Amino acid sequence: MSKPLILGLSASLRNARSSAGGHRLKDEVEALESRDDLDRYLAERANEHLDQFVAAGRKEGLPFDEIYRNLQKTGDLKGLSNSEICLAAGLWGAISKGAAIDHIPLPDHFPANGEPKDLDKLKAALLRADGIVLSTPVYFGDRGSLAQQLIEFIRADDELREGLDGKLFAGLAVGAKRNGGQETTLIYALMDMLNAGMLGVGNDSETTSQYGGTAHAGDVGTAPKDKYGIDTCIGTGRRIASVAVKLSAARDAALSSALRADYWILQDRDGTAASLAAKLAPNDGKAVNANQIDMLCDEIRPCIACDICPIHVGPDEEYRCIIKRKEDGLTKIHEQLLDADVIVPVLYSPKDRKGLQSHYQQFMERTRYLRRGDYVFTDRLVAPLIFAEIGSNESLDIRVMTSMIRHHTVIARPMVAWIHDGKILNESEIRADLDRLTRLGKVLAAGDLATVRLELMETQYQPVGYVLASEKDKENKTMTAREKAVELRLARRQDQAIKRLATTAAGVKTAS
């Protein structure tokens, strides 16, 4: 199996690399053998970039626009900008998970002065890639203009949208403060790329599975000092590469059993969403089984934010939330949540809220024990299905995406069925999106099963900020229980691989 290709795109006008320098970045990152090598490399390149700013007039206190012009006159610069620092870390992470890498500086194609150029070369590079990592500075909680030009370029090109359909996207953002809008920047870019047809991932479980790389650098050359930010960038590279490896493995494997698509009914009135979802969902019993799980039948209590979650380590099948009331809905449906290949949260959003039942927020809060139970939903394909009356003005598609990506899932384009006078206005589009979700779900599920191996240990929850939970995790009894739980999950997944794959891939043979 050939290595998947992850293309890094640096989207800052302060980029130090362009043209030939962009290719050198790839070569330099590929030569780094250890994390120590990477940290040293990033610090040296950041200092070189700062030195060039000093030489261009910063020492003399020149205005920034004059410094900027002086920098441009020097030609190909040395060092790396803060955005490039983040991208280099992400690409190094991708290599560590078995991917090949490439790099394109977006100022080469979208210069600050003049018209876009060499777009045919950019297009060819995008089409070659299996995944794209976009690194951008933050402007008022959103992307930079170069990133925006890239997204518009993709949106406007039919061949690009078709060629990128089902490929992977991940983002890195660097802001001037720790809370400088990095997460909103990542969310907006992710939503745009999902709507362009790509599949979205965040950073990996080692950095608690958030929206991507979030670094802060308040001045030129300071990004390497943000160790945790660099960690999240590395984690993003690892994450996109690991999923890309699974999608590549699916070229030699296929499901022999039906895809299981679970439709979670989380917000509804008089069964409207449930009946519409049943009508639209592909469900022939052979290629795909649509399974509705009604979250509204029983009360689901809110999360009480206990200090240890889950309350103990155990197998996935064991319910491990501190809330044990028999009448609580989650205690009854826990085991039903474990085996989906595709997850479709279903919500009804009417203008008139009278009679509306919603357990959405309570349910999402309570999935905390599933996430912190070593990411039970790892690599499940997720796409919300929202039935929204015109004028309901509810941001459910974004909310579902931002919650579910933190479960270490893979996110597909949200589906919003617009309703007017009781009729779905875009029914054909929703049906097409559900068929697409089935197709992509089969590929990801086959690739996931074809690469079952002991790397399940890598999805151990890393309790950043939860000191008490972290200390408890170090106890011998807890570690032994965790290892046993991972062994059981691995055995379960291996058994599924044997039963469900039409073609036995090398990864399965290795693990068995």
C-alpha cells in the first residue's frame, strides 16, 4: 500500500518560504528524526526569521510597512514564519503516522499585489493529495485572506470539488493570544471545507481531540515557545495521516456485511423528524441498515460534571457514568451506541417551539464518559441531519459538528433539510447526501477494520486540565484495567474485521 499524501498549505503573507524554499521546507521536515530534532529545528528557523526582521529595519524602529518592503527585496527568505512553524510541526506529525508530505506556500499563488497566478499548478497539487492541512493566521476570529482565496478557488471549480470529494481536511491556526480566536477560525474553515465535500478531522487523542492546531505567537518568531500549541499542531498532522492511512487501506478491502447507520433522534415534535428520517434514509437491509435510536422516550439527566469521568475503567460495553438511575435514558441505550459505522444525529428545528422535545444538550453533555472512556466513537463517520423550518434560525448543524468532532470522529457535510408548509424543499439533495454518506461510510469502515492493530492504545484519553483524573490514571490498578479494556476492544474489532471484510487486508493478518 502506497503512503497517502498530505499537502500542507501555509497561508500567511509573512511566509518566509516561497517557490524553491517551499520545497526545502518539505525536505527539511522529512530529515527530522525525533521530537528533539523538531523542537530544535523550529526554534532555529523562528530565530532566523526574527533576525531578518531585525536586519530589515526593526532594530532602527522603522514602520512595519517599510520593514515588510525591505524583506520582500531580499528574495527567498530563511527561517519560518509562525504559520509555517505550525505547519512544519503538523507535517512532521503526519510523517510519524506513515504519510508522505508536500508543501505549497499560498503567497506563490495568491500574492499580496497582483492577480492570482499558476493556479493550474495549485489545482494539480490539490488533486494529487489525499489530505490537506491549512495553516493560517487569525484575523478577528477568522482566517486570513489567503486561506479565504483558497476556499473560494475550490468552491468555484467543479473539477476541484469533485476531485476533493471525500478527501480529508484539517486546520491549524495561530493567534496573538492563547484565546485569540483560533478555535473559531478552525471551525469556520472546517465548515466551509465540509460543505465543499471534504471530510474533517481535528487534532488527535494525545492532545484531547479538539478542532485542530491552536498556537499563539504574539510576535515574530515566538510560536515555538508555545509547547502545547505545537503539540496540537503535531497531533493534527498525526490525526489526518492516520485516517488517510485507513482510507488508503480501503482500496484493498470492502465490507461483506451491511453498513450500520445509527440515526440518533435528539430533538423532535410528534415524531416529525423520526418519520422523515425513516423515509429518506437508505435502508435496504443488505448494503446498509438504518437503525433509529430514540433519545426522547426517557428522561436524560444533565451531566453533573463529576471529578472522575468515567467513574472507573472498564470495557466499552459497561456503562460507566456516575448517574445510575434506572429511569435515566442513557443507562438503557448505552450498548446500542457502540457499534455504528455511521452516526447521524437527527434534530427537528421548528419556528414554533411549543411541544418540542429536546434531549440534545443533555445527551451531548452525558457523552462525556464515552469520550473520556478512551474515545469510544473513534473514526466513526458523523453527519447531522437537521429538519429546519424556514425561519427557525437555529445553528444545530454547527453545534453538532463542534461537539462530535471532539469524540475523535470523522465529520462529513451537515445535511439541512429546509421545510416550508410541511414540505422538504431540497429533498433530492438530502437523499443524494445520504447516499454519499453511505458510500463514504463503507470506505471508512472497511479501512478502519483493515487496519485494526494495537495502536488502539493511542486513543487513551489525555486528561489535560483534569488533575485528579490524571493522577488516578497513574495508579497500577487503573492502568491494568485500561490495558485490559483496550485488549477487549481490540479483540472485538478484530472479530468484526474477520466477519465483515470481504478482502482480508495485511493489517488484519498482522493483528490477529
